[in-house]
Amino acid sequence: MRAAAVHGAVGSLLLTVLTAAPAGGDTSRWPDARNAAEAHGTAVAEEQGTAVAARRAATAGIRFGACPKDEALPAALRCGTVTVPLDYARPNGKKIKLTVSRIGATGEGGEEAGGATGGKTGGEADGRAKVARQGALVYNPGGPGASGMHFPLIGHLPEWRRIAGAYDLVGYAPRGVGRSAPLSCRDPQHLLKGPSQEPTHPSESYKRERVARAKAYARGCAERGGSGLRHYHSLNNARDLDVLRAALGEERLTFMGASYGTYIGAVYATLFPSHVRRMVFDSAVNPDPEEVWYGNNLRQSAAFERRWADFRAWTARHHAVYGLGRTAREVLRSYERARARLAAEPAGGKVGPGQLQAALLQAAYFDDHWPQRALALSRYLKGDPEPLVRQAAPSTEGAAEAENGNAVYTAVECNDAPWPTDWRTWDRDNTRLARTAPFETWDNVWMNLPCAYWQVPRQRPLDVRTDRGALAPTLIMAAERDAATPYEGARELQRRLSGSVLVTERNAGSHGVAGGRNACVNAYLEAYLLEGRLPARHAACAPRPEPRPAASGDRSAEERAARLLR
């Protein structure tokens, strides 16, 4: 329901709190006129609690020092913590600490315009201009459940050096993630077991098994999370961000969010518009309250089918390298042959159809993965399973981190919004969708199905929007064929944030476009973050170059990323 504009954070929160849906979808328990006053009091208390926490954080600051050894972070990073209330309505109650990482601004602006030609003066003998520090750039990588602790290392990449010259690069682990009051819903050793079947068109008996597993997972979250579980949601993630802003000594926030991180940014911009300096939304989630989160997941599954087709078409164009088929349909048949063979005999005893699908899903997120995934599939069908096992087999080494990420993802998405509580609704909607989008539909169902049996009261999503002139100009960046956050989400966010500008990477589909391999996109990012310059309401860039097919000795994108993190 669209309501008349209500100015200020309390008004925005009141619209959310008054429509908070109880677990189980029992509408008879929704607030009536009597407890509407109580809900209003909660909204006021949360706004006041955020202000109290921010003042305390501004006074305390963050003491950055060496990062804890158990995090295994590179020495270049400096780490600290910021204290936030578990429940913002009770700022003097239980508190939790969020971990924060930082690399200070280098002061180097990159090569002078026109390159390193011509004479150099004393202060610029290395070809790099000195630039003034502009403050902290805070980054959230999305998820929910992802940590941004490694983010400051991105300043070592050529595409980020000018931004790293002007800004302290700041990452953090949101509440629930890593060492930030971590959540858990089950024993990590039970999470990454393989092989698994993951049928594209599941039988009724398989569906019953997965419903039982979803109920057990929801119970595990409730038992392990306890009474505090209800406080892990997007509204509190946005409040935490304001406390972090204050702790960093920033009067106004410069923020960049990717994927789900854009939703945190959108909620923040609605609650604290006057606290925004600059804000970048990279691969935007659709913030329409009617789409958060059940509808968004249905649309995501449909979009993954299109992106999966893009990967198969690319692979077919390189049939001479991979031998998987000369058309996308022939490549699909090769994939189905591999699934059938893995179902009968898992590769390395660890990789079944479920692990194959998960590995290729990464190719639907990032086209940098295309060459190695196609190579692994090709080699497997030719009798060499080693590349596929290396890329797709579950690893116990990352089990605890993966389980933690899953727990936070589930808690935030289930707490944020009402979900259908009748399995028949899920079954009907996704059976219909899987007829045309079988690749990811049911996998997406199993990921989110615990929300049907969630035991914690849910929020109603905030009506993200800003009045004209209330918010500083912001930058939205999106790839036209992104599957994880379909392009319509970026357009919807632009409609809701007054003064925002949308930069589109045409005919491209990698998830996350800012600071990547597209010089045109990066030029818009730099102009905005470094100078505050934005194009007209819309701008477009040609797509990044397609990846080149991989020979057997090529270094994969994953290996290149790992080098940066060492």
C-alpha cells in the first residue's frame, strides 16, 4: 500500500512497525488501534536509540590495530570494532561488537592525465599526482551474510588506485557475520556434504524430504539464535551503518553497496537522508516492498535461466576449444549427460549433480568463471574428472564460514518480510516457473524455504523512497543481463530515490560492475566518488569484452582473486 509521504525517520519506521507481520502469517494478531500506539513508541525508541548509539560511537571512535590472527587477514589491513545495541529500542541493553577493517588513503591520484609522458616535477617524480583525502568509503558486499573485511585490499588493483588515493577504504562484517556477534543454525560439518542429487524436477517424495529439512533448519536457527535472533534484519543493518559512520568520525556517509548491500544503502537513505554524502548502488536489489523477498527470488530464478543460456551460447561459440556442442541446446545436452553420469557415480566420491549445478551457478553470476567452468565440464566428459572435482567438491575448510553466511542470510531474509507459510503456494509458484526456468528454480526454493516455517515475528519491508532535495545525488550501476539482481531492480530503485542516476552496462550480465573490467563504467564511478560529477539521469556503457576460452594451463579468475587476498 502506498501511503502519503511521511517526513523523518520516525514516520518511515512507523509505516514498517505498524504492519509488522507475526510469524506464521496469523493476521488476527496484527496491531490494532490499541497497540498502534505501542508500535509508534517502539519506532520513536529505535530512532532515539540510534542517535544515542551514534553519539557514543562518535566519542569512542575506533581503535585500529593489528587484525586478530584467527582471521588470517593480510598485514596491510588494520582492524577494530564498533559497539552497537542488539536492540535499538533499548540502547542501554545488550550490546554487540562489529568488526571493521581499514587501509588509509594513500594520497596518490594515479598517473597524470595523458599518461606518464612529458616532464615530471619534484613532488610528482613517480608520475602520480598527490590528492587530498576525502574521508572514508564504507563498503558492504551484500549477501546477506557476506563479510566486507577484505574490501580495503581492492585498493591495490589498478582500477581502484585513484579512489584509494582519496579515501580510507573501510570494510566491515555486519551483525551476525564472522566475529560480529555470529549467528549459527546448525553444525557446519553437516552443511557442505556431498555428493547430492538436487533434481531439476523433484519428485513428491523429494519435496517432502526438503520440507522436513527446512523445518529442522528453521528450528535450529531459533534454538541457536535465541531471543536475539529477531534483531538481525535490514533495518538494524542500516542503523548499524549510521553508528559506524559516527565511529569513523564522518559527518556524512560515503558508501558503496553491492547486491544486497544496495538494499542496506536504500534503507539507510530513507531513514537518514541528511547523513548521506555520496552513495553507490552496484547491482541493485529491487526495493519494492511487494517484492521483498519472495517475489524477488522468483524473478531471480527466471533471470538465472537467461544467464545460464548466455553461458551456453558462449561455450557453443568456442566448440573448437571445449567440444561441448555447436549450439546452446547441444551444450545443454552435454550438461545433462554430465548430470546423469554424476548421479550414477559421483566424481571423486564428492561431486554429484548438485555440486555441478552449484559450480555452474557461479558462472551465471560472473562471466570471468566461464572459461574454467566450461573447461571442467569438457574435461569431465572426456574422462578427466580432476578439474571438476577441484572446482566443485565441498571443502570442510570453509564449512564454518559458509554455515555462518547461510545462517545470516536466512535470518535477515526471514525477519525482513512476510513469506508464504503454506507449502502449496511455494509448490504451485515454482512448479509453474520451473517449466521455463529449471536451472535454478528449485535450488532457490530450498535455500529460502526455512522462511515458511520461521518462528520469529517478521517485519514489513520499509517503503524505500526519498523526497526531492532530501537526499544528495546518488549513483546506481547495473548490468542489463544480471541474474542475481535483475535489471528491473535498478530501475525501480532509481524511481524511488530522488535525484539518482543510473549507469547501465548494456548486454552484459556479470554481477557487480563497479571497479571491474569496464573502463567506461569505472570512469563514471571515479567521476562521482572523486569529484561528485554525475551524468544525466541515464547513461550507458558498452559491455566489457567477453572472456577468452581457457587452455588447460590458464590461471582461473578464482586463483587470481586468491592472490590478492594473500
